[in-house]
Amino acid sequence: MKIEFDLPDWVDSENLYIISRNELVAYKLPNEPWKIKTVRCKRCGECCKVHPKNGAYYPLKKDGSCIHLENNQCKLGMEKLLACVLGEHTGKEYSRFNCSIEYKG
């Protein structure tokens, strides 16, 4: 699918995201090119077991895992927190979990 549209100049200094349901499909950080998801999440739950944000956005259990993690799956399903969805593109944080998600761009 190809999408084309003209955006105002001021958005070049903003983070832009394209989300389908609750999955980040593409993003653009200020003054950088678009990054398009090429490999989807395998939903292994590893990134939720010891979350890189250390509870800044997410309530955590005593073991450091997200309170919404149940049997290696997010029990919120399609109602997953927006912060989780947008957190997918932070490769440095998720790479330590051998995350399957990949972007090109």
C-alpha cells in the first residue's frame, strides 16, 4: 500500500506515527526519514518481563514485569497501552530482548 499526502512544515520537528489497530507500522522522528516496519512482533513477551522504562509509564509487579503480562502475552490485547505501541521503535531498549521487530528506512 502506498500513501501520499502533504503535511505542514511544522511537523518536521515532531514525532509522527502510523498505527494500525494497536501495532506501530511506521514512524518518523524529527529531521529523519520514515522507518517502515518490515518484521512484526512475535509476541514473546520478553520486553514486558523486564521493561526498559522501569515502570515510568507502566505499573510493574515486584519482579519488574508489567502487571498486564500474563502467560507471556499482554492481557490487554487490542487495548494495549499506547506507550507500549509507540515504544516498539526504540531499538536500543528492545534489542537486549532479541526483539523480532525490524524497521527499514
